[in-house]
Amino acid sequence: MDLNSASSIVLQVLTQATSQDTAVLKPAEEQLKQWETQPGFYSVLLNIFTNHALDVNVRWLAVLYFKNGIDRYWRRVAPHALSEEEKTTLRAGLIANFNEPVNQIATQISVLIAKVARVDCPRQWPELIPTLLESVKVQDDLRQHRALLTFYHVTKTLASKRLAADRKLFYDLASGIYSFACSLWNHHTDTFLQQACTGNEAAASNSLERTLLSLKVLRKLTVHGFVEPHRSVEVMVRNIHLFLYLH
């Protein structure tokens, strides 16, 4: 599927698929279903849902089709599996810009990135975690929040894997980023308290959301990232510091 010639066609059909008229909706859904296994289809969807100038409903639908496609066609052994070349391009595109302005779409993008991470991270996607760690430190509020939201969903998904080899990988990940996660929580908590004291409610609310996301990441790492968290010197020392910080 050639991206330049296909994007306008797919966009038109996605627009029809958001119609309330079943005579328009049904044929559009059938066409989209036929395209699910076409090479390049998911690259077109990525271009559509990352284009903030397009209609929100159309972008939302593009995200959902992309997310469903991950479940069906991302694994190598799946019938009509995506090519490794296209997956490489898609992975790069998904983490190129954490700047989605619509909260609901941002959440869906974070979830679909986590779905890809469940299959590919870290072996086929070693740059994901380093990119997230750098992105949660940027000064731009929107980008920082979207990266932190994605960091949480990725951590949550990787923590849920149960095979021994996957557990070992998550232990290694947790050991490598635990100190950073703690410092991230400390930073956002400090920022929230400072803004709350100044009476800046809007800024304090945004900082509180970042604080909660950081805490959720830290919880996943603490509970699932160590064989026996209560016997880990690093975890115990960090939690003592957090306890003293809060009191």
C-alpha cells in the first residue's frame, strides 16, 4: 500500500466509518476489514492518527484499528503478520513525538505502544525504554505528561508477563530504572506541593496527575520487579527515604 496514494483513500473510508448512516457505515467497515492484512495499512493509520489537524473521531477510529491490528497481526507467527520492515518503521513512528493533544487518544496510543512492547521489548525494541526515560524529563508539559503516561502503561504491561524469561527481563529492567523512578516521583511531588502552596490550582492539578503516574510506575516496579522486594536493600532504602519524605 503506497502511503501517499493510500492515505487520502483510507482517510475517506475512515470518515465514512464514523457516519451514523448505516448505509454509509457498513460498506466502510467492510472495506477497512479487507485492508487489515494489506502491507502498509498500519503505516497509513499511524500517519492519520498522528495528524492533529484531522477530525478527532476519525483519528480515534484509526487508533482503534491500529490497536486491534497489533493483537491480530503483530506476532511473527500470526497469519498475515506484518513485515519486520514495516514494524520497524511503526515502532519508530510511535515514539517520535509524545504530543497528542486529546487525552482519550493519548491514552489509546499509550496502550497500543504497551501492546507492542509486550511482544517486542526489549529484544526488538531496545530503544523504547531509553526514549521514555529521556522524554519524561523534557520541560514541555504536554510531552512530559504523554511520555509519563506511556511509561506507566509500558511498565504495567511488562510487569504482567509471567514466563520465567520475561520475569527475568523485568527484574533487570526494574533494577536498572528503580532509582530513576523514585527520583521522578520525588520531583513531581515537590512540584505539586510548591504549586499547591502558591494557589495555582491548574498547575497543581497537572503536577498531581504526574505524581500519581510516577507512583503507579514505582508501585509496579516495587511489587513485580524484585523476587523478594522486602529483602532488596535498594527497595528498602528507597522506601525508607519515601516514608521519611512523606512525614
